[in-house]
Amino acid sequence: MSWRILWIFMAFTSVLRAVAATGISNTVGESLTTSHTREVLGRVLSVVVGLAQGPARGSMMTLHLDPALPAGVAAAAQDATLNLPQSPAAPPLHLAFFLTTPTHFLAHWSPTGRPPRHLLLVSLEPVLDVAALLMQPLLSGVHSLALLTPLIVEPGSLAAYTVLPFCSPSPHFLGRWSPHIFPTWDSLFPDRFPTTCRATFHLASWLIEIPFLYQDVNGRAAGASMQMLDMLAKALNFSYNLTNEPLDQQWGYLQNGSWSGLAGMVSLDYDFSPNSMFQIPQFYAYFDLSRCFMRAAFGAFLRIPAPLPRWQALVRPFTTGVWAVLVTAFLLSCCCIALQAKVQQRDRDSFLALLRPLLCQSDPRQPQSRSLASLWMLSCLVITTAFTSHLVIIFAKHAYPPRLTSLSQLATSSVRLAMVDLGDNTHKDLKDSENMVYRQLGEKVDLFPGYEPAVATMEAGTHALVDVLQYTQVILLTRFQRQRWYLLPEPILPSYVSWMFKKHQPWKGKFDKAIQRLAEAGLYTHWLQVEVRRLVGATGERRWAGGVGGEDVTGHTITTAHLQGPFLVLVLGWALGGIVCIMEITVARILQPGEDP
């Protein structure tokens, strides 16, 4: 208590100094020596001291004084607040002292500006219509609001009022002002929005966001966001009405200081939008975004390349260079062995002798050069083992041409980007990005009026479809029945997803807390999975959850079509073996007629 007594003493000392100085030098307005001025000054100081001792203990107080106050009162009040003890943990408080309706000096808190979060109005004369004062639009964005005004029957006493906007237009009487009656912050500034009292919110919505917020076959709003909206309506006790779509069929972008589309509806006449909006920097200056309940991004969807012909399985174990080296080595070896056989006048079937090891057949009549033969047979062992191993790998997995695996590859490839023009600035954000890869992608964007032509370009292989990842996955599986696509692993412009609220809505904090609880409990993720399962089924849900991968959507089950390669190799081996056998018999009969080979 000693510091409080010391502070009061210092405050009154500074006030006396200000009074003395003002009494000597005041040349404008009413002198502080009048009884009315002393009464006004005493009431102002008693409120400031009472707040510092009670509910606003430690708060930084910002004074807003009516120009109609007697000269010198303002200076004395400002001087008295300089020595207030402050705590960074205490919320800042705005104090407005006035003699008449404070419209003229509160006018700078217009709807386009930022109203104070905590405001205490102190009327030094009785207010006849408390409700009209507290309900005026200039104060609609204040979170904590109270009014102190003299009682008409007891001018020496102050009464504390607030207003509960949703529940009643009448002022809510808090009690007679005293630091002992209002010892804490919450006692003077109770929750003005304990419930919405079945208030009706007008929501700007676009029912096309599958599986978040869309219109089902019965014409009703559905989706994970709809589930969350209904849950919030029950918890916060409000009702709502939705719109099917914005008039201009756009999400909204800023042009000439005004917003179009869904964003423009929120900025003008609607309370908030339950559609999933990315948290982009442009929104912060014009809207209030709710707590994040999901992380999303744009994705690039590309056509799965057609698999390579299965007949190429016998060629693909080796690259073109390996085949060229192998054929060249075989021909050179044939020439060397044939030349040696000709010099020694012995075996002349060098071609067949060298071909047998490559076909895993024995050679009963080896050339006379044992060193060359052993070296060649060792090389054949390495070649056949490598070929067999690579062939097994090819038959163990599906064979496709190389795919794009990163945004940098997409940016440098010949594939362009197809985006649906829904009135947003995503393509401009790519062009204006500081990321070089994003800028390259932005230069390759082609806008289409709808999803049908955009999906057609993806199927043609000329474009990559770029849109919100979760939404595009579902419409490809449901609306277009397309499964031969793969998703680039790297996301584009990842961001958090929120609801969009009109600027400076003091009740938005209730929605933030409720949304955060639902998101942390995993309910939104659960609702999203339920919607996907209902829309695309269990198989489609797995595809939706694992769409980033690059595997074929036809599955991993091995069928007879996948196993025809080994049988082709077997048949080819039998055919080549038979040909070699016939050639050996023919050569033997030509060289040694009449003998049985």
C-alpha cells in the first residue's frame, strides 16, 4: 500500500503544480479557480486514480479529451498520468473524457481505421440516452467498452454502463463507480459477447469448394466447412444465411481501392465468409482472418505418361550405348576368332561358337585359343547376368517414361500451366514472386474460362493443371472421372487457410477460440476425410491422400499381361536355340558330307 500512497501523493503534487501554473498563465477559456472547473478537474483525477488503484492497475492509459473541457484540465490530467506505474502484461486502456456527445473527437475512429480495443468513456455531465451513445457505429469495433456518467438524481456519483449488442439494445447497468466495487478488469469490462442470442449472420459464400463447402445433389450446402459452421452455430447460439455464389463469379481481387467477388461482399454488406481463404498479405489490411484450421497449397497436376510397349522389355535392360558396345565387341570377337581359325585351318563356325555363351548354351567344340575363349565366356557371364537382373527389375514394376518431379523441372520444361480464371491474383502472385522458379512458372500460365478446357489440356499433355490441391484432386476423381494423373511433389504457394471476417468485428474472438479448439481436436480433419470418403469411396480416398506419389493408379497387382515378358524370352530362347541347332547340323553336313554330326 505504501507505493500507492506515494503515487497518489506524487499525482496530486503534479496536479497542484499544473493548477498553479495554469492559474497564472491561462489566457484562454475558463479559469481553474472557478468552482465548476475545480469540480471537473477533481472528477477527472478521481477517475484516473481509481482506475490506477483498481481495474486498470498497471495499464498504460491514453487520454482523449473533449476540446470543450475547461482550459488547464487537459494539461493537469495529462500530467497526472505521466507517473502512472505500468506493466507490459496489463492491457492498454483508452480514456475519453467529454462534456457532450463525443462524436466530434471520436470521428477519427472511422470504420476504415483501427478503433481502440479497450475504451472507457467518462462523461462529466449526465448522459440522457446511454444506449444511443454506446450503440453508435463509431464504437461498434471496440472489444471492451464501458461508460461512466453522473447520475441525474445524484450528480456527485458516477454510474457504470456497458451494452451487450446481440442480447439487448438497452444499456447494461454495471453499478456505481468505485475502485472497491470494480477491483478487477473483468468487473469493469465484462464480456460483451457471452452469447450471440440467436443473432443472424449474413454470410458471403460460394458453394463450389468440394469437399470444403459445396452444394450437394439435393441442393443443400455440404462439406467440412459446413460441418464446422453448424458446430459453431450451436456452440455460439447464432443462425445464418448463405449465398450460393458471388454475382461476378470471382473470389475477389483488389482493384482501384475496392475488392471484387466474394471478398468484396465481405468488405461491404456481409459479416464473414465460411469459404476457405488463403492467408495472403493483401487481406490483412482490409479483412480480419480467423485462426487457421488447415494448411493448403496449389498443386500441379500432370498426365501420367503412357507406359512403354511391353515388347521393348527385351531391349530396355541395356541402354543404346551398351547395346552398341556389345554388338561391336561381338562382331570384333567374331572377326578375330574367324581369322585365327582360318590361319590354323580349323573351326570355321566362330559366329556360332561365340553366340552360344550369350544364349547360355554350352559349346562342345571350343576354339583352340583357350585364353580368348575363357575371356569371352567370362564376359558373356557378366553380360547375361546383368541383362537378367535388369529384366527382372523391369518386370517387377510398371514401366513409364521419366516424369517431372520438381517445380524447377516444370519451369524449364515445355509443359505450360493451365489455370481457371476465377477472379483471383494467383497467376500475378507467381509473376511478382521473389522466387525465381515461381516467376518462371508465372510466365507460362494460360488462363481458361472453366475447368473443362483446362482439364482437356492436361489430358493432352501440353499443360499442367494448377489449382488448390485438395479441391482439384476431388473434382478430377468425381466430376471428370479422371485417374491417369499424378501430382508434382512440391506444392505451389503453400499457405494457411482461414475464414474471412469484416474488419474490426469485436465478436470475432469468439469464433477464433472455437475454430482453434475444433482444429486442435482434429475434428476438421475428420470431417474432411468423411466427406472425401463419401464422395470418392475408399479407393478414391487412398488416391486422394496419396496423390503426391507417382505410381500408376491401376494398382500394383501383377497380372498375366505383366508376366508375358518372361514367356517371350523363353520362346525366343527356344527359337534361337533351334536355329543354332539347325545351323550347326547344316554346317557340319556341308563341311563333312556323309558323316553324322
